[in-house]
Amino acid sequence: MEIKPLRYFLAVAERLSFTRAAEQLHIAQPAISMAMKKLESELGVTLFHRYERKVSLTDEGRILKEYAKKVVQAADDTELAMRELDGMARGEVRVGIPSMLGSYYFPPILMAFKHRYPDLTLRVIEGGTWKLQQMLEAGEIDLSVIVAEAPNPQLETRALTREQMLVAVNADHPFAQKAAITPAEFFKEELVMFREGYFHRRIIDRLAQAHNITPNIGFETNLIPLIKSIIKQGFGVSTLLGMVIEENDELVTRPFDNNVWLDLTIAWRKGGYLSKANQVFLEFLIEQTEQQNQRFNQ
């Protein structure tokens, strides 16, 4: 079986549209339709339910989708490995970083990496941790910073740092006079939250669920300066990592009464091929975070 028909199949299966798949692949729609009919004939199964304007996967199509992902990813890994052996590597690092970390924790590390390795291309993809993990598993990125939760058999991980989630309020808020905040107190307030899918939001949603409370979310935004501005003006409270709070923010932070910690890790696909550029970045990142953690603990 050739790889190209599997790439075509995955494009249709992901978009459930022959037209959109053809646009993505920059080929004519009849060509992709013919390739799918040929693939079905070779396999002896029907992969798609075809309606007048809709496409859906059959049971056989859903099974093939999972296997095709692995086959295509293995082929891409092999091609990259061979290019590197032949001295043709592009030297590109594709790393996913959650926005809160990308704005505050990682800029010095990324700039230091670029200074040490000026010839390597660094492509940073911002997103929620869940979306980044999906992209990592699909091979769309090579490395990603994620929040350590349940073990994932598809990923290898290495601990980076531990950060505390803190309640953030303005200086006039009653919470500023308390040593710690209970979840019940926190959820009585109007909240400023990240959108769903980001670790900031996932942690708070889980905390609310654990206490059987429905959060009162007044604002949803991923713009940290806007979150800070809303808090400062007294229109809501939020939770932020200590790393993002700066002196001129004029905000007060307090821990929850039962501390909420986030364990941040760097992850990559188990058994996947990491290019030399990505291996260098991984080693550099671990080295830098260990140095930062040592300075913090001194």
C-alpha cells in the first residue's frame, strides 16, 4: 500500500469533505475521489458514507483512520531521519507552549536558545494545553509544554517546574486582608477566566466540580493584560501563576487554603523520531529550567 492514498484518506477523514480535503492538498477534487475509490477497492471495504453533500466515516473508515495516522507519522519520521543522515535537515524546532507560559516564563529561554543556535529555526505554537497535546499526538508539533495530569501512554515527559495557582484581586478587595482563600469564598465572586481548553480554566473547572459549585464567570479572555486590567478595576477576580504577576500590576495574590500546584512538563511522542534540532532544544530547555529552579531554591 502506498503512503499517498493514506494521506488523502486522512485529509478527507479529518474534514469529512472531499472538497476541503482537495483544497488542503492542492489537488483537484476528482483526483482525490478517484484515489479513495481505488483505496476502497484495494482494501475491499467501504470507508465513507457518501450523501448528497455530506461525508461520514464507516466503522471500517474509523479503524483505518487510527492505523493510517500511525503509518503516515512513521513515514514522516523516517523521511526526516534520512534527510538528517544525508545532511539535508532543515533544523526546525516545532514546540507548543501555553499562552500564559509563553508570555512570561519562556521568552528568556527562547531568546537564549536562539542566541546559542542562531542557524536553527524556532517555531512556537500557542494554544491550550489540551489542544497542544492533541497536536503533539497527531505529529503536528514535535514538543509541547503540558500540565502533568494522568499518565499518557502515547507520550514521554520530563518535569520542568512547579508553579502555584494563586487567587488574584485588587488591593481594595477583602481577599487582600486574608492569608488564604477557600474555594467556597472564591466561587462566590464574579470570575475572569481563560477560555475552555486552557490549563488555567481546566484547573478551576475541576476545583468547582470537586466542590459541586457552578462558577460565576463574568469574563472569558486569554489576554493576560486584559485579565489584569479587569481585576485591577474591581470587575472580577481570577487565578494566575505567580510568574505573571509584576510589581506595577498593583494586584494582590493569595493562595487557596489547600494549595493548588501545577506540574509543568515537556512532552514528545513516545517512539516518535526527534530531529537533531528538537533534541538540542529539549536538552537546552531542561538545562535552563534546572538552572532556574536552582536559583529559585537558593
